[in-house]
Amino acid sequence: MAQAAPVPDHTDLAALLLGRRRVVVLTGLHLGGREHRDPTGAAGEWAVRASLDALVTDPAAFWAYYTPLAHETAGRRPRPGHEALARLEQAGVVDAVITQAVDRLHRAAGNEHVVEVHGHLLSVRCERCGERYGLPELDELVAASADGVPRCTTRDCAFPLRPDGTLWNEPLPPEAIRRAWDLAAAADCFVVIDCELRTVPISLLPSVPLTRQVPLVIIGEAATQYDRYAERVLRGPSERILVELADLLCPVREG
């Protein structure tokens, strides 16, 4: 008689999620583990050259650095972890995703209820009149500018543009933070994936469900300050865990 295959460690998480109605997920800047993270880190080149200070003090250098970075980000495609989260939302297992990512890959994978607390890198805007421009338009505006600084083309405006995403040394969008807080307050299970929970105010989000004795689940390779309070801690590559979890709860039908 053949022996039964060992039960994966996260099958109890599948049972936990199935017993909940409002599962809210928080993802970090990069979903998929350390090999997909920005090698410069929070204190690296990005934090200096893509900061609010850089935009204000040397806008030409800012756009020379930022524009190719935005195009590289726009060229990324959803990974299996993103697709697994989308499947979980479409199956009704996950209610919403709060993310620190600026690449819009959750939306590209198929998640519809996404709160981007840092905004995104795929468009720019005018703070004077509110006009927005995509990356192809940004290229044209930079090329047409004598000083390399894109400016609004709305009649009688010509105000210097800025990225839609949040830059280093500036506050997060208040509306996105309010929505994230509301989701955390309404969750009956809160799942943190690939987020080290070091930066306020996002680092405080898990405390909202915890004060109501709502289960907290932490998935990923890095330890967090909330591990001791979590109902489940799944330490390992998040992508593999998410795919296997989605396969358990909402398997893909062949044909």
C-alpha cells in the first residue's frame, strides 16, 4: 500500500483562510524573495537620486536617472506569486491587497482590489493642473525640453512634472493610507507577505487587526517584529508558498 504524501506545512493556513470572509493581504516592495529585491536597498542610490530633494535641487539629473528606471519597471511582468494572489482574490479567498510595490504587477496579474500606498512609477503628473502623462509622453517631453525637465503641456501651465509615485523624504498619499487603515480595521485575517515592517506608518498596520484578536499571518524569508504575535509564520520563499496555497484552494482546471 502506497504511503500518503506528506502534508505541506501551509495546509493549516489554507483551512484558516477558508474560515474567514475578509482576508486582507499586505505585500512589500518586491514580491518573490530576496533575489528580486533592488540591490541598492533603502539607503542606496535610489534613495538619493530618486528623492524629493533630488527632484527639487537638480531636476535634470533626477529625470535622467528616473526615466530609464520607470521604463525598466514598466517592462516587468507578473511572477507566479502575483498570479497566485490574483487567483485567490478571484476565488473569493482574498478580499483586498495593500502593497508597497510601485510596479503595478498586482493589477497586471488580475487583482482588482489593490491599494498602492506608495503610488506607482508608470505615469507622471502636474501638481498645478492635475494633468497626467504616460511614459511614452514623458520621453517626448524630456526630449523636447532644453534643460531635460518635462513640463506640463496644458495651455498656460508649463509647470514642471513629477512622478505619480511617492519619492523618498515625502509623506505617503493620505487617501491610500486611509484606505489601507480601513481595510486593516475591517479584516478578519491579515496576511503579511515579503514585508519587513520597518517603516512607519505601514509597519503599524498589523497592530490594527491584532488589537481585535484577528489572526495575523506572516509569509516570507525575513523575520519581523510581529512574528511573536502571529497566528502563523511561514518562513520561506513566498512565491512557492503562494502558488501551492492557490493550488490547494483554487486549482487551475485543465482545458
